[in-house]
Amino acid sequence: MHTNIDKRRIVRIEETISETPTVKTLVFKDDLSYTAKPGQFLMIWIPRIEEIPMSVMINSKDGYAAVTIRKSGIGSTALFNRKKGDLIGLRGPYGNKFVLKKSYQNILIIGGGTGLVPLLRLASYACKKKIKATIVLGARTKREVFFEKIARKITEKSDSTFLVCTDDGSYGIKGTTVSMMSSLIRENIFDCVFTCGPELMMKGVVGLATENSIPVQASLERYMKCGIGICGSCCLDSLLVCQDGTVFNGRQLSKILDFGISYRDKDGQKINYA
Amino acid sequence: MNTNDKNHNLSVELGKIHLRNPTMLASGILGISQSIFERLYHENIGGIVTKSISVNPMKGYPNPTVIPLGGGSYLNAVGLSNPGVNAFSKELSQNKTIPIIISLVGSSEKEFSKMVKIFDTLNILGYEINLSCPHVSKMGMEVGDDPEAVNKIVKTVRMNTTNPISVKVGVGSIDVVELARVALDAGANMITAINTLRAMSIDVETMMPILSNRIGGLSGNAIKPIGIRCVYEISKKLEAPVIGCGGVSSWKDVIEYMIAGASAVQIGSVLGSTGPRIFNQITKELKNYVEKKGLRNISEIIGIAHKY
């Protein structure tokens, strides 16, 4: 039945943080978003333009949350262009969450770009629970590295570590997240790998974790109309990213034929990843 | 009838169509993926109506397209987004056993005949013609409000297929019973009633309509009494099987529609709060009701309200 998460809240953007020339974080006050679980998403209404699913970014202030947008389509560009004081609508948070089992002591977190959003929330929870987290942020090049400050802040008072790698070696360690993961799992024993980012990157991370019998969880992204299990736009085989996800484990992902292969367009046709 | 079916006392007949139970997926909900249809079948669904398919792919309207209004009611103007006849026939090409009814939408007879010729090669139970979508111009309700257009389209589909045809009617400017009569006279085998009702929602803070299309269709709890009334009137005055639709969220709603005269009942918006497992839950509860009432088959209750 109707729950209060479905109720649309109109919030004012209280702060904007420019992460890169094409990535921006918008901060707002909303209790439901503040307490969102890592992996959950909001449906963000940009009045008279679009409504798009966005993972919930953490913010240091009590009662506050944020979204981090990379401008690409009409909706994300419109949201990117919103300024301090502008109004946006929210419903949610929807979806399941990354699961931190009580037995976990040492976890590996691998994010690409804005995929780090749910992972920072996860890392923050993990550090509070005294779980050691190794966070790897991957980017193509130095200009695309962001969230470094917040990630360092999360990890500074724990024995967790934060590593940056770039494809071209212009910042941090040279290499992809998957090659970083490959060397990290040789030297450490991780209880679980958590990942979010471009789907082909996640496919690589999930594949490597599975080959090495390490439990893995990935938060997936799909085009959505409703966010609540009605429209079917976000289906991966028989699973719905909005209702059954966004987080899927390695066992589920090994059976999903669409994972890393295809997604559905606005008209519902299957499109292959290039 | 398959007597090995453990739910045999829930089975219903819609003319030539046999369903293992009266629960169906309403058109427009989750209706584009064969894998999802298989999952719904595992959840014990009786039959599945696909999203409305058009000749060409349609992207639909920009978001917001679906709004939860609270109280189990929803507003949508998706804009009939669908992958089009070619991609969708490929999607269903491996279907063997899933009981699928394809919903068709179009604006000319030619479009309908083209689609039926392609879909008739698949393993499907039949068609539902959507003549009642309330928010897309030159399609749906704009056709449904024109009895002559309804007559021509249904006749065209009839000429091109021997598969059963249901016509989905809504509450427009033509009396729903009259519209159903025109559809049946033109060769439809049954009627699905009702579609969503034209409706609107405005945000008071921004003072803006929420749906990108401004106006959409209301579904869920709010429309159930209207659906019950339409099913009652159509089934009382006309001979054909009626499929009830509108605001069904529990076994009680299914039973209420059947007592009003429905031979099967479609379920849609409630999936926004329950997910696909609602079908398994409802069929279990229907079975309990049938046993409690001492019925040999659930179809014994169809149209009992006509006596009063």
C-alpha cells in the first residue's frame, strides 16, 4: 500500500559542489534521504522537464543528503544546471541495499566515477562498524577524479584505505580498477567485494571475484519510468532493478544474461552495450 | 480441463480461452519482457496481457510518467511506449507455454491488420484491442469515442485472425455498454473493462502539473467502484465474457469483480507496492474462498449480483 516514501517532497537545493566540469553534487535537506541505505535511489523530479533515478549521496550534515549528477541526457543536464535555491521534487528512497554481514572484517569497494555515490555511503557505515574497507576509485584520467576529499575523510579515522587509479596514469596508480583488484586480492583476503560504476567495469569486477570465490555485490543502473515495479523498463532478464535491486549478488548476476550485455531503451527495445 | 492442475477449482473459460485461474496481468504493467512473463507464470498468474504494441516503436512521454498518489491510487501518462511489432514478435518468438494475450494499439485499420498478421505466427492466446488509453492523441480513447472507427478496427482484426479478441473499453464520452455492443457486433469475442480514467495532479509548491503530459489516466483503488459498475452493466446487458480491470489489489477485489459479472480479472497498479508475488498470494486466497464457500469452481460466482 501507500507508504510515505512514495509521497513527493519538494526540497530546496541548499548547496552545489562542482566535482568536475561535468559532474556536480546538489545538497538538500530530507530526512528520508538522510537515512537512505547504501544502494537505494531517489526519483528526482526536475519540474516540467524530467524525473530520473539517482543514487543517494551522503552529506556531513545531520538530516541532509545529496545527489551527484554527471550531465549527459536531457534530465541529467537539466538537473546539473540547477542552482542553489532552486526547487526539485523527491520520492523514495527505493530499492534494496548493499548487505554488510556481521562476519565481515575486511571488504573491498570498487567504484567508477559517480558509481562511488552508494559506495561512499556503504564505506561510511562500514567504518562506523569498524570494518576495514579498501576503497578503489577508478577514472580514465586525472581530470575525472572526484570524491577524493570525502573518501579520505571517511577513511582517515579508521584503518581503511583509499586508492585512486587512472587508466592513463595521470593520477594515482596507473591501471584499471580490475587490474588494481587483481593485485589487491592476491595480497589480501577480502570477505566481500562491493562495486558500482560503468556496467562493463562491474562485469569485470564480478567476474574476477567469482573466479576467486569471493562474495560480490553490485549496484546496477537502468532507465526507469516509475521506480516502483510498474513500468518494467529496468528489467534485467526477469529481475527489476528498481524493486529487486539495485544491488544484486554474484550468484544472481551469474544467471542474468543481460548483465554487461544489454539494457532496454525508452521504447523497451534491447540495446547492446558497445 | 487439466485435472492435474492443483488449482483446478479456480480455472475459468473466456470463450475459447482456458485460464488456470482468473488472475491476469493488466496491460501496461511490466509487459515487455518474455523473462518477466515467465517469472509471473511461476508466481501462478492465470494470464498475461502485454503492453499495448503499435506498428512502430514508441518512446512515450518524458518522465514523470507514473505517479503514486497515495491510498493505492496511481496516475500515469506513459504515452504507450513500446518496442513495436517487429522487436516484440522477436521477444515472444520462443514462447511455448506462457498464456499471453497481446494488447494492440493503433490509429488505422491498416496498422492493426499488419500487426495481427505478424503476431498470429506466435504461440499466443489472443488479442486485446486498446481502444481506451485516455492520454495519447489519435489512438486509444480518441478511437474508442468514435463507434464507426471501433467497428472498422474490430472488423479488420476479426478478418485477419481466428484468435479470440477482447476489446478494452473505458469511460469516455460514449456509454460503455454501447461501445461494448459495437465491438461485439463487429466480431470481438469479449470485453475488458475498464481502462484508466482521465485525471490530473498538480504540485502546490511549484504550482506545476506533475505529469509531463499534464493529463493522464487514474488507476488503482480510486477507480474500482467505477470498474465494478461497468462490468456489472456490460455483463448484465450483453452475452459475451467480460474481463474486469481497475483497482484490484486483493482477492476480495477479484471476487467482487466476478460477482459483478467478470469471468477473469486483471491486476496492475498494485504491483507498485507488492511486486509480482501478489499473483501467488491472491490465487492462494481465492482457493481458500472457493473452498470455504463450497464451490466446485470459482466460475459459479460470475454475475451473481445480476440477481439483485
